[in-house]
Amino acid sequence: AQSVTQLGSHVSVSEGALVLLRCNYSSSVPPYLFWYVQYPNQGLQLLLKYTTGATLVKGINGFEAEFKKSETSFHLTKPSAHMSDAAEYFCAVSERNDYKLSFGAGTTVTVRA
Amino acid sequence: GAGVSQTPSNKVTEKGKYVELRCDPISGHTALYWYRQSLGQGPEFLIYFQGTGAADDSGLPNDRFFAVRPEGSVSTLKIQRTERGDSAVYLCASSLGSGSSLTDTQYFGPGTRLTVL
């Protein structure tokens, strides 16, 4: 069975500072990995995903994530935070060629002016 | 274009009552998913439809929960004899329907917040 752990339920960053959200997974076979963002009163939106190939994945809004098999991690970063990045972020996994997503508990990001 | 829509956005009911939650997927999406998000947790898979049929209902917590998609588009999640523990945000997602997250992206609706008093 797969599981996803997001370290830190809340992260506060200054505008312009690095955003780093941590995600670790537990799976016997490297799964597909996803980051979703949820803005207030909106549905979850896919930021990026890793399936195969290059381990550094670039997504929308300047976010990127790196798959590290040896660390079973898929941390999300953005070099410079904007006020508009304030939202809740979810890491998710699915088994290869499956459709079912398993989500972490989420990390809420606040951005200080 | 229009995204996934869910109605109502909020539903308050009393313990023991029956509720229906509606999902309108993106036009042309054959796959539809329901997830439940309890307070402080990530979404949990409930059921997956491919067309009109429930291809996987392994996430439904018990037989009080049922979902239908009679014409392969709109879906309704039905909860009988609601309990306080059913309080959560119910999310619907749809995708083109390849059956694999390799090529299929799930697009989520804003959810229905269900409160059982």
C-alpha cells in the first residue's frame, strides 16, 4: 500500500523568499507523483507531475519538484514566493498505470509581505 | 471552458437524513471520481466511474454510500442515514478516461461541504 507524508502542515514565508514543501512517499515500486494546489473555494489544480524520465519536473506558476528515488521524496520548490502563492498544497501518488490518487494531508502556505 | 461543477456548495443536514450531492464533469470526460476530504486530511478516494459503470467502488466506507452516473455524464453521490462522521468536503473530479494517471489528468471541482448535525 502506498502512503504520502507531507512534513509541516503550515509553512510561512516572506514574499520573495524560497518556498520549500516536503513530500515523502512509501511504495514498493516508484509511483507516479503529483503536486496539486487548492486556492480558497476552488478545486484542486495540478501543478506538476512525475511519471518517468527527467527527475526534475517543472510546473505552472514557477514551481518545480525533484524526484529522488534514494530518498523516496518529491519536494516542491519555488525560488521566489509571491502573495498569490498563498494556498494549500497537496502531494499525491498513484501506482504506475493506475488512476487512483492517494493524497498527503496538505501544507498550508502563507506569504508575508 | 467550463470546469467541473458541484452542487450544492454547502449542505447542512440532520443525523439520520438522506442527502444527494451532484457533480457535473467537464464535457467529453468519460472518467469521473469521487473523493472525500475530512478536516485536516487530504482527499480520500471513494469511487471511480468509467462511462456509466462504477469501475471501482472500493473506497466507499459502507453501504450507506452509493453513487450513480446513469447517462455517463452527471453523477450523484447518495448518502443514507447520515452520521456526524460523514461531515466532510466531498470532491468530484473528471478526466478524459484513459484509465491511467500516466496520461490522464484529474480535474477537480470545488467540492460540496457536508455538515451533519
